[in-house]
Amino acid sequence: MFKFNSRAVRLLGVTAASLLLTTGCFSGSSGDKNDVKVNQQKDAGPPQNGGVLRIATPADPPSLDPIKDPSYQTMYAIGYSYSKLIDYKIGKDVPFGTDELEGDLAEKWEMSDDGLTWTFHLRKGVKWQNVAPVSGREFTSKDVACTIAAIKERGHQKGDVSAVTSVDTPDDYTVVFNLDKPYPDMAYKLAGNNLWMLPCEGTSGQFNLQEQAIGTGPFILTEWAKDKSRTYVKNPDYYVKNKPYLDGVEYINIPDTAASVAALRTGKIDVVGTVTDMDTVNAVLKTNPDTYVTKELYSPAMFYMNMAEEPFQNLKVRQAISMAIDREGMMNTVRPGGALTGPVSSYAVGALSPEEVKKLQPYDVEAAKKLLTEAGYPDGFETTMMVTTGYGEVVVNEAQWVQEDLAKIGIKANIDVQDYGTYIGKSWPTKNYKSGQGLQTPWLTADDFLISMYYSKGTRNWYNINDPKLDEMILDQRSIMDPDKRNTELQDIQKYIIKNVMNPVMLYNYNALTLYGGYIHDIYPQPEYGYRHVMNMWMDETSPTRK
């Protein structure tokens, strides 16, 4: 198995990971926001079968189609049912944020000496879930070819496979990717957030990918009551023998964090991922002392602007906005701490350190006012800032913080709160907005951020960024094989973005809190979207769904 050493994820302040992209409403905290040694997992003995894992979620996915929809809720919804060729290694002794990869649907893989060919050797005997029209047939190389072709044709993640010029399938268990240029990140792209393997029946339209997920993963999606719940049952034909241990998983839509916490305390749900303060955690631990709590660095928060709209075409306006926002105050008040970040999240190799980011993106209200004056707006201006409740109320609170900071330099930002479907379907991707406050995908490589958000043709460039020099820099770094040289180039690109683009205004990666019922054991995931690790989780006999 080939492993490229230039790629590693260094998650800061980590314990185990959360099951959800955790967000929620902030209620204030006098507790220690930086204490990661909250309530840890304990060895509970050998795994036991049975139980249904019930998880509270603040919003529903717009669809189940991982090619069409980039929404994190879509990826979470289908992550129990679909699999990847390669995944991040999971297990009790594997640190959260590891750079070590292991096979999922592919047993092994290798890159040619010239970096232009990647060969994947598939597991034999892997079956699709026994749901029509796929009906439990074997997973083969043709499914990989169908998936990559569909992504290159219409996928939001087409940038992930843009270097792939063709896919060869010499037999049912061998897949060969042919590249136009060396691309050392290919294995990590396949293990990332978006490259799920789909059956040819799905990519060809024989069933509706938007409403049905038929995969090779550990759980089968049996029911989706939109805006209410999703139900999964154990896949009896999963390729890992005797797993999963759980009988099923259920997601329950509960937008309100207080209601989710109350449901956890009374045994009506098992997992809450929307708490944002240690006071709530400590209150839960008083009544439910066996609750297991994780706290780890996660998604980047950001303020972003549509550069096709005035006055955001003006670089000095964007720079002024960056200087006006008190990132550290916001991070340590609205969130339970975190780490400052630049264009690439601080946990990824090649990212600027939080200390460097603080120097390059200072908080300076007077300097911000001066820049606005130089831009021709001495008295400020009025604009609209959109935000959604789909990530939890805490993101609305972040928007209110930004609103107050911008008011100090004369900018009146009227907040437009949108439901998640409108926000992710009609406003942000279509660039039908002026400015916004929200979260970005917690991509795991520097290239993910650069090619998706800052490249003029990037599939997540929803800001109208178009800088030919930046495009050239981004494309050139992708084929650099020397790790040190590539990291230097990655940091130069980020400095260029801060100096010459400053959009989105990246704020911080926040600390995420997740609360689990104390009867749940062996929770050892990784930060990428996906739930392969749930095959190892189990519930003891005190679980409400096993009693």
C-alpha cells in the first residue's frame, strides 16, 4: 500500500471524534472552555450485539445524492450506507486525525514511479445491499468506473478527480486511474469527504439517488421521514464478518439544543452534538455522571462575500471587514474555544499556524476604519448577511457577533436567517446573496480548500473569486512531489490569498462537544464524513434500546 508522507492531519486538542458536525446554541459558560479531559471512554469488556443508536440532528439533508449535493447533512445521511475505496484508519489505538490510510472497498493500492498511474485492487465478495434494483449483486470495478464518470460529468466534487483522464477496468477486481499529471494527494482524496462508491444502477438513473441510498456499508437506510427522522438497520451482508454490533441507527430531528439535552438525560436519545458550552456539559454530568463527552477541533467558521456585488468588489473593503472582527473574542465566547485559521484549516499539513494567521489577519478597528475610508466608504454602508439555522443556533449567534463588530466601523449588516434547504439550495451555491456567515466543510488536505474555494472554476467557489495568478499557483502545487517544496508553496498561496483576495474571511476552527450515553462503547472515528467506525460501536445491557 502506497502512503505519501507529505499528507498528514494534525488535529489540535483532540480526543475521540463526534458522530455529527456539531453546532448548537450558546448559553454562556463560566467553565473551562479549554479542558479536553472531560469524561473519557472506559474499557467495558468484549462487545455485545444489539441496540439502536438514536442521534439528535438539527437539520435534514436536502437530498441523499452525494454527487448533486455538497451538504454536510447529505454526506452524514449516506455515510452509513455507502463506502469508499480507501478510508482513514480506525480503531482504539488510532489517534483522531491520523494520516494513516487503510483499505475499505480496495484491499491495497499503489502509485507508479512517475505518479501518473494509480492501481486499486478490490476486495472480492463484497455485496451491494440487498435492495432492488441492485439486489445484493457483487461490487466490481465497473461500479468504480461508473462513479468516477458520473462525478466528472456532474459532481460537485469533480475537482477531486480532475487529474484523472481515464479509468481502466482490466478485470472485476482491478481499477486503474490514469492521470494527466502526478497528483500525490489522490489516495487522500479517495479517503476524504465526498468520494463514495455508487452502484452503476444509481449513476445511470435506475433508482433515484436523491431519495434512496443503496450501498455496501454497514447499515441499510430503510426509512426517511423528511424533517422528522431517518432509520437504518444492520446490513446482514456487510463484508466485515460479525459486524456491525448495533441492530440499527436512528436520526431524530431536534433543532433545539435544550430539547436534545433533555432527551439525552431521560434516555430518549443517545447522542447530542449541538452543545457549545461546558456549563451544559457539567450540568448533564451531575444528573447523568456516566455520560461520555468528546471535545475536538472541527469545521472552520467564516464570513464570506459575493465579489460580484458592490462594495465587496473592493479589496480594501474586504480587508477592513477582516480587521474589524474580533476572532479570538468570538471563538472563546460564542464557541467553547478553538484555533485561529487562515485559508486552509489550521489542522492540515501545509496550513499557516494560528500564530502566523494572527499576525497576517490582525484585529484592528481603527485600521479597519481607515481602510474603509480609503475605499470610499468613510461612513460605512448597509448590506445583508445571510445565515442558516441548519447548523444550529450557534451560527446565528456568530452572525450576531459579526454584525456588532461590523457596526463599530459603520457597516450595517442586516441578518437574513434562512432555512437550511433555501440556504444550501437556492442562495449560497447560486451566488444569490451579498454576504453571509457560516461554516465550511472540514476538508482534510490543503488542496481540498484551495481547489474547491479559491480556484476560479472551483466547485465550491461560491464567492466569484477570479484571480489568474492564484489559479496558476493552485494548479502548479498539485503536482509537486517533494513534500517540503510543496508545503512551502502551499503556505505562499495562503499568504497571497490573505493579501490579495481576503475572501472568505476565515475566522477559526471551533472546538466541538459531543455527549454520548455512558452505555455506548468503542467510539473511535476519524474527522472525515463517514460512519464505517460505527461497525465497531456497541451498547451494553443498560442501554434504553436493549432493556
